[in-house]
Amino acid sequence: MNPANPKLAPDADQVISGFGDLWLNGTLRLVPRGQYPGWLQVTQFAYLDPDGFLTDDRGARLFSVPFNTVAMGGRNWIATNTAQQTTYTSGGLVVADSYCPAMSPNGASWAYLTSNNELIHGLIVNGVERTRDIIDDKLSLTDSGAVVYSVFEHGLQQTWGCRPGAQPERLSCTYQDYEVDPVVVQLPTGELWVISHDDSRTLVRPWGSSLGYALPGAKTPHAMAVDATHLRVVGDLETHLLDVTLDLSVLRTDLSKPPVVEPPPVITPLPPGTVIADTLPYVVGSQSRWPRRGEGDTNMDCVPVGGQDAIAWVKFASSSFCEWWRWDGDFIYHHEDRSDGLDQPYHFGKDQWVRRRWAVGDIIDSKTDNWLFRTDDNGVTWHARPWAMELRCLAAFDVYPCGGDIGPARVFVMEYDATYTLEPRRGYVERFWFAEHWGWWRWQSFKFGTTPPDFSPPVAATADVQARAIVRRFAMENGRAPLVEDSELLDGVWNLLGGVRVQPISPVRLWPGSEPEPPEPPMAKPYDEQFYLNTAAPMATDDPSGACNQAIADYGKMGRPVDGQYSIWFTRTEHDYQGGMTLPASWKKHRNEMRALLDPSGASLPPFP
């Protein structure tokens, strides 16, 4: 059953979703149903069968005319045959040129619209015309005959209503442009309440008043009185069901006025030179506060490493995506990282990462005589390249609003900048945020040369939903998921308790005190920008000449799968290109080298002239 298109289901209990313009008799409650977690279940005496005929609960047809729309209450019903534009009632009334049937919960009142011309419709309640206007095809009414409906005013919908014996009155209470899907509910005391929604809110208030309650903006809201002081409101939030029981005795807000937006908190960094006496409680935090998660799919765990003053950061609830950090009395060290998904662990020659005693503004300068080592054979061979990086204690705060379960905390920020490695300088700068007793809780990355992010607090769940929507839209428009290069700023937060605990794998790099395998001779400058081994072929859009795809085709001609030699060829090509050789010349030089290795005879893969 499609929840966006409610139907009367031929079950022992009528199960609907979407709530549309159906007024229902019975007890309103939520039940699990298939893949949809929230459904409304009520008991009715009649149903529409698949052909549109009204039947009793045994399947016998109650009327010989098929209906498109039906509303029921008590043991009464009112239905419309759209093809004939005729409305029928269980009392035997037949009305031509009419549609949009509605009935009160207990069947005491009924209503429909007549078509006087293309725009103006007559509103008929209990057989009496109450008004004529540009009315939308959604009606709601009470057993006493009070009715609410949408009217088009200057092209925008607004809520109107009409009580028995009274003139129609405008009931819209929003400060926004439009208000739609009105519903009226009568409390046991006789008081009338109106429920509708505007662009962002579900609006709940007494008839004729703007003082009420603003709930999340649900489509096609529905409501019923629980008792004299409680109202239950449900609606479709697209991803899940709105289901709120309101205590009508508590303080109300003026729905006609925009909400007061509190100014953002003033966040003042501590002055340069402020000393953090020991950074370890900030970086690692308390084990009772791990694992954690973010608003979306973010998951992070901090797992102690047995026998070492070290921890493993386990990301994405996957044992394969890890970083290992260790420490002594002077530094916290970046021991190894394999969290980029390439299954190619790497570490730095100068792996000092954070000073245990650190002052704001101080740096760890590893821009010279530093190397990045990668392995693709589980540490048998470590391939080296120059790696110029700088680590700075960028900022510290006595109180910073981390949000989530962390809340206000002492925080410091470390900035990792490896853009000095490349010539000309380029790449991405990363920021690591640490909260005292909570550990690492936020990570940012921004493109060098763009405006660095300020120290604003993380945005809550709505931003995460928006971010995922942007990812989906990007994928639809570009046929692939966005890469880091597609965004100038990434901002990940894990500030909520309750993440998933997964034990990490072991690092490839040996712990201090063991003799490591000697690395191969380092690559001289200039060097390739992306230092990956056995890297997959770049996309065709990154290779206008098509040389990458042609190189892969060379493997196919020789009946060989693409192996590590391909990445060596690609690395050498980039090396010479960075060194000043033209791109076509670099492609040709190194493709000839690769062809000679694939086909020494040159019979199938002759060299390029």
C-alpha cells in the first residue's frame, strides 16, 4: 500500500496511511505494518473493493455504483462517482454536479462541494449551502457541523471555516505565505481546534485564535481528542510519522509571529600562548564515553591497544578503517593510518602528531626530511615519498558548545597542513577537534586557497539531512558519489553516545622497539600528487587523451589483468609531468615503457613513434 495514496483496505481492520480527507470512526492508534513503521488502524463497517464498489465487511456490495472517494462516520457514508460527478449518501441522497465528500467522525454531519463554474464552488453542509468561494477539494467537519476548508486567496491557500449558524471566517494564523490541509476537531467540552500546516510547521490552535502549538511540518495532518485537555496529532513527515499528544493546558505560542531566533553564542578563543598542560585527556577522553556516533551514519570508537600506550580509532563501524595513535611523555604520535579505504596503510617518518604540553600557536614543523611510507604487501615493502607537513595548535576554548551529549566543554583544535608537499602548494588542510574527557569529536577538511572555516559550532540534525540530500542530488546529476575534491569544506561530528563497538585489526607497522623493514629509496622531487599504490584507473573525464583507458586496453590485448605495474606507469607519468614535460610527451614515454614490459617482442603492442 502506498502511504502517499490512502485507500480503504479490504482487511478485518481498515489500515490507512496518508490521512488525506478521510474522517474515521474508532480508536486511533499506531501499528507496525510492512515496511511503514506508522499506520493508523480503525474498525469500519464498510470498504471499497479494488473496483471501487462499496462493500460490507463480508465483501457484499452495498451499492451498485463504483466510487472514487468515500468518507464514513458511525454507520453512515458519503461517496462520489467522479465519472458521473455525482455524490451519494447512505441516507439515499443523490446530488449531481458535486464532489469532495466529507463526514464527521460519528456520521452526524456530512458535506460536499458543488461546481458552480470552473473556479467558484458551493460548500454544502448537511444539505445547506454555507458559502461559495474558490475552495480546494479538502473538507473537514465535526459532528456539530463546524467545517474547515482551504480557500485560494491571490493564488495562495488559506484556511477558512464556518460554524453552524455563523458566517464563514478566515482562520489562517501563519506568518508564512500559505496554509493548507486544515482539519477541525471538537473536544468533549465542545471547544473547536484547527490543525493545518504551512511551509515548515504543523499548526495546532483553537478556532479563531493564533495562540497554539507549532509541530514539525507534516503533510496531511490528522487529529483526534484524547480527552478534554489532550489532543493527538499525527501526520506524514515523509521519512517517518509525526505522532504527538499535546497537553492543551501548557503554555502556547503565537503562531502568527516568526519565532525569535536566538543570537549565536559568543565563542572566544583563548589568547595565543595559552598552555594546555596535558593534551592526552582531550585527545583520547574517557573510555566510558566511547563509542559515539553523529547525526547521520558517522560512527567512531576509541579502542585501547593491549600492551601499548596506544589507541585505535575505528571508523564507520568497520574494523578495516582504522588509525593508530600512541604516546609517551612528550608527544602523541600518528602511528599508522588505513582509513582511506585503499587497504594501503601509511605512516610518517616524523610521526609526532600532538605535543603533550602545547601552547596555542605553537607548531610541530615536519616540512623537511620527512617521508610518507605506504605498503601494498602487508609491510614487506614500504614505498617512500617526501612529505612536508606542519601541525599547529590552532585554537583553544575554555567553553565550547560541542552539541549532542558532549555539550559545553574545554576544547582545542589541531590543524594538519600537508599542502607544503606539493609544488605549487595545493591540496587540503585538516582540522582535528578535541574535547576534554571526550576525546576526538570533530574533523574538518577544506581546500587550500579557499576561506578557512571559522570556529562556529556544528550544525544539528537538519544540516546532516540537507548534506545527505546534496549527496543524493550530486549522484543523480553526475552519475557518481561526490569525492573530497568536489567540496571545499567537509565537517564531520560524532558527539552522541551510543555508537557501535567494533574491534580493530592490527596495524602493519611494528610498534617502537621492533626493527622495521627498510624502505625502498625515496622518490625524488618533483613527484606525483596522489601517492597510492595499485591505484584504480582515473576516470575518463580526468584523462582527455584517453591514455589511461588505452593503457588498460593494452593489458587486455595481452590477456593480462591490470596489476601493480599500471600504477607505477601512472606514477612515473605524473612525475615527469610535474617536472615540466608536456602531458602528451609524458603519456607517450611511459606508455612505451609499459608496452615493452607487457609485450617484449613488440608484435602486439609496438612502441609509439
